Amino acid sequence: MKELTFKTAVSLKGHDTGRRYVVLALAGEDFALVSDGEYRKLDNPKLKRIKHLRVDGDSGLCAEGLTNEMLKRALKDSN
């Protein structure tokens, strides 16, 4: 079975313009749940419109044992 991997994205609109996130899940057709492990932790992800995000690529993370530190490291390494 294929592992679920998360994508990285950059915010295009809002007060967080330019901030990098990991897309955790889709919430309906127009929204995504995003987290960066620092300002937006895994236990409180941000609800962001998909049209306000630019997907960069694969974060290399899988769902198993995901932590805030892993999110921060993946975003730092993908720059």
C-alpha cells in the first residue's frame, strides 16, 4: 500500500503571505488544513483557501508519527 505523503505550499494572500506550510488535509472543495510546526502546530492547523496557496512539491513526510519538529525540519530543508 502506498504511503500518504504531504505537500509543501506557500501562502499567497493574507497576513501570512510568503509563509511556508505543509498541507495536512483537504477540507471540502475550497479549503485545506495547513501547519508549519511553529506558529501553526499540528493540534491547531490553519484553515486556508486552496486558491490562496501555491503548492511547491513533496515534503517527504508521511502520516505515521508526524511531529511539529518534523514539520519545521521539512520546511527548512525544502527551501
